[in-house]
Amino acid sequence: MPITADDVTYTYMKGSPFEKDALKNVSLEIKDGEFLAIIGHTGSGKSTLVQHFNGLIKPSAGKVCINGIDTRGKELKELRRHVGMVFQYPEHQLFEETVYKDIAFGLEKQGFTEGEIEKLVKEAVSTVGIDLSILDKSPFELSGGQKRRVAIAGVVAMKPSILILDEPTAGLDPQGRDEVFQFISRMHRQLNITIILVSHSMEDVARLAQRIIVMSDGKIHMQGSAGEIFRDVAELEKIGLSAPQITHLMKKLKAVVPYLNDNIFTVQEA
Ligand code: ADP
């Protein structure tokens, strides 16, 4: 299911003194099976953009289509079954007595049989890399990283063909972060689904994404491969990274993006 955004503008609180153009004439195409990362300053429009991709937000002007179907139309409900959205801090939405019930929640609403639900819940748990033994626990007994993965499992269980994750590792420790990125990467490789990842974790973005989009002030400021995006230090400064952050990033990137030109880093680090 390809996604296209065609000259999309989105205005919050239109007509009020707080009116804000969060997206300005954004055009973009996302292909089936692509791993796309979206980076940029806080407030640059990343969340607003990705919420257009499941029709939660509809363009103020322009058009977003999923598989050729306009998100302003009536067929959106059906399409949404194929688009999984993991919001920031998704564990805040855990509320059931057990982990099993929480993961099964969306499936029950879709009308799957009990047997199907059990199978899908177990598959999702294994996909996100948590032990089946926690299914009967209360979600509130779990560690922060486990809670996060349970919340994501609830979305993964629906077998989306497009998975959108908005800062899925925010607030996790390095191990929790690695675990989340590991299964995202595994899902992309094994299931060949489309992944759209909003993240501040530049090293992971560079390592995982096939294409990176840099948002700035509601517009697509740059797009390209990790090699193209992270090549230019002046551009990194523009997207808000400080000099020490850039040095650190460059060092890390040398390990994860081997095709980057070594000389660029040597010059920058000197
Ligand atoms: P990002 O995800 O890159 O941090 P957002 O898409 O959340 O950016 O925000 C883009 C702009 O829209 C920001 O200026 C933000 O303050 C504004 N904005 C976001 N959500 C709302 C909202 N619900 N009401 C009003 N303004 C909003």
C-alpha cells in the first residue's frame, strides 16, 4: 500500500489567534516495503505528518492517499486496518488487567474468534521479543521497556502492512532502545512491511532507514540516504544538533554507515 502526500498543508486552530501551519505544501511518496525515517527539530511537523498517514488528521489543503484511496473519503476505516500507528509513550494507553487482554483489545474489536486472537497475540509477543510467561501478568508489574513492547505488540498483532512509530524509544534506557530497534528491523526484514519511523536516535536511523526525511518548519528540508543526509555538518547544525552532538554522531556513524567517506569525518573532528 503506497502512501502519497500531494501538496499537503495542515493548519491547527485555523481562524484563531493561535493558528499554526504545521505542514506547508508537503509532497512525498512512500513505497511498499520501504523503511523511511523522519527526523527534525521538535515542532517541525513530524507527528502531524505521520498522523496524516492513517487519516487521523486530514489535510487542510492538498491530498493524502493510501493505496490510491483519499484519506478524506469513506473507505478510510477499512484502510486503517492495514496501517498500524504507535504513538509516543504508547504504554500510557495500557489499561487492562492482564498483558494478554491488552494486546487482544484491538483484535476483539475487529471481531476475530477467540482461537484466532490467541494465535495472533502469541505471534505478536514473540515478534516484539517478550516472554510468553508475562501474558497473565498485570501490565503495571512490568519494566518500562516491557510495557513499551506490550503496547507496541497490540498494534503489531493486527498485522499492519504499514507500521508507523512516533518516537518508539523515547525515555527508554539504551538496552530497551536496542531491543525495540531490533524487532523493528526484524519485522521489516522478515515481513517486508512498510516502516515509517520518527526518531531522534540518529545512529539508529542511519543504520536502519533506507531513506531519511528531514523536516524543518513544516517542510521537507532534505531527503536521502544516511550517507547523503549526514554528510553535511552545516546541515546538521541547521536541524538543531550541537557541535558535541555532531562529533559524537559522526564517530558512531563511521561504525554503522561504512560507505560514508572517512575524510569527511577526519576533517570535521579535527
Ligand atoms: P514534531 O512532531 O516535529 O515535534 P508536531 O507535528 O507535533 O511537530 O508540531 C508541529 C507544529 O504544530 C508545532 O508548532 C506545534 O506546536 C503545533 N501543534 C502540534 N499539535 C498541535 C495542536 N494539537 N494544536 C495546536 N498546535 C499544535
